Amino acid sequence: MRSHALPLTNLVRKPGRTAALALLTAFLALAVFGGSVVVLSLRGGLRSLEARLGADIILVPSEAQSKVSFQNMFLQGTTGAFYMDRSVLDRALEVEGVERAAPQTFLASLKADCCSIRIQVIGIDPSLDFTVQPWISHSLSREMGDMDVAVGCRVEADVGEIIRIYEQRCKVVARLEPTGTGLDTAVYCNMNTMNTLLRAAEEKGVSHRIESGDSVISAVYIKVRDGYDIGAVNSTLNGRIRKVTAVRTRSMITGVSDSLAGISRTVTILIAAVWLLAFIILLLAYGMIIRERTREFAVLRLVGASRGKLSGLVLTESALCGLLGGLLGTGLAALLLFPFAPLIESALKMPYLMPDAGTVLLLAAGTVVLSAAVASLASAASAVRLSRVDPGTALREEN
């Protein structure tokens, strides 16, 4: 038998032992790959949230916070509807330090025929909007027309389909890229379409207490001029405009960032604990296996195998076991994480955006290589000890 085929032959000859060592390494790979993907997804979701909000301050009716968590509307897709007069937009623009202001109108729909969940309908003014419109422009080269809608990636409707919202027929003209937030379950339209939907909702008995006709809005997104203190502008807005609350988007994101940091620390500690425990178990396992194979290696020494050759044999076998375990663990983690990403996002209640395919493949390859290296490291001490055993003494002790 050729010597280079001996490690693989030994592993095949002892399938139970090989499977046990591979499963231990698979546990390591699952922990590091799965934990890393979760942390990267949370960080990606946070970056996406920062980019999508795009505003320094958001103005909402004072009553809004008693109806729905404004933060949860973006993070979890919690639907909400609250209204104020559009004149708030003009008053906001009069405040010194306000560079741009764009209105949005919210409508919590009933269960639409396009969706398995309730959706948040968001009306925007394309001529003023600077938060959503740039995002929509990536998928649609023209402005949305009346009764056109752009849908988040988790809304079950394709471009060209007609969906019904409060029995109004709306044409899907764009599907938006994932954000990892509640915005992925939203439907976007222009203000003319939103006013039509609001009136249709009223006819269906869904009262929104609209007193100002078509001049109603739900929020104003504000961009502060360079050189102005955002906190000072926020305080001025709260002081000058009655029945309206100004919310700094940074304060909302900071809370999410703090939660993310806590989750990342927890995941990192768990990964380190799993690796330490499994490494210790691998050390013990390889030590026991080497002692059981003393006679086998003594015979190999007698037929001409050098000490270096025996050490290389042990390291190669352990690396192959680690490679197999790394592949198994990484594959299992992928099967658990990728199909159930929406459930993980819902459970964590955090923005959750999976990394791109290139990053995932690079992380998977790194995990497999690391698994093989750790398995080899765990067997190194046993391999060195084995190479120092005198074959004659070992055979006499066996007899």
C-alpha cells in the first residue's frame, strides 16, 4: 500500500472513530460559522437601517408614541397609522437649521391578497423625498405614477402584478432590495395613491379620523444643515410646533446599536466557550486513540516508517477528520440559518440582513480550514509523544 493513501485507509477502516472525531469538529464549525453569520447579519441590518432612514430628525404627532413604537415600525414592521395636518411640513421648513423636509403618510392595511401578513403602506412625495426615493430609484428608472406601488422584498408580489389594498387595484412597478428591517414588508406609493387608499379605507369602516382631507400626513423627515447642532434643532422643533414630537434618528439607532453590541458579545463568548470545551475534548480523544494504536504504530516503525512519518500520519488523519467535520458543521449551520432568516429576525427583534454570497463563501471556507487546523493542533501533542515511543518496548508491553 502506498504510504500517502494510509491516512485515508485508516479513517475508512474505523468509521465509528472517524465519525465521532468529525462530529466533534462539526460542532466547532457550526458554532463559529453560525455565530459569525448571525453577527454579520445584525451589523449589516444596522448599516442598512442607518442608510435607509437617511434623516437626522423625524417629526410625528405626539399621540403616535401611544399608538405604536416608532422604532418597532422600522425594525419589526409593526404597522401603525397616525396623522397630522400637512402644514407641519411648512412650519418645520421655517426653523433655522432645517435644510430639507419630506412628508410621509402611513396606512396600516388589512390582510392584503398579496401578503401573508399585514403590511405598512407608506405614501411619499417623490419631489421632496430624500430617504425612500433614492432607494426606489435603484429598482425603478421613472417616478411612480398614480396607483403604482413599489414593494419590499418580503411582500409576495412580482413586478407587473396587480394587488388589492382596500379593494383598490395597485400595480407593482418595483421590488426593492432587502434591508433586514420592517421596511421589507412595506408598500410605497405616491401621495395621490395614498389619498385614494385613505378614502377607500374610510369607506371600509376603518376610521383614521382624517379632518383635513388630502392635506394629511403622518411624519416629516428632516435633514439638518451642515454646521448646525442636531440636538438644538430638535429642541427648537419640539418647542415651536404644538402637538408634534421631534425624534432624533440617532437616538433610535443608538439603542439598536447597544443591543447589537450586547448580542455580539454574548455570541462571541458562546463561540469561545464551545471552542475551548470541544478542543479539550479533542485533546483527550486523540490521546486515548493514540494509546490504543500504540501497537499499530510500533509495527509501522519496525517496517521502516520514520518518526516524522508517523507524526505526519497522525496529523494528516486528524486534518482530514477536521476537514470533514468542518464541511458538515458549516453545511448544517447554513441549512439552519438561511431558510429561517425571517424567523431569526423576528425572534431577535433587530434589523437582520444576511451578508452577500461572496462573504458567506469566504467565511465558510475559512471555517473549514480553521476546523482542520484546530483538529491537527489537538492531535499534535499525541503525535509528538507517539514518535518517541520505542517500538520494541511497546510490543513487549502489548504482549
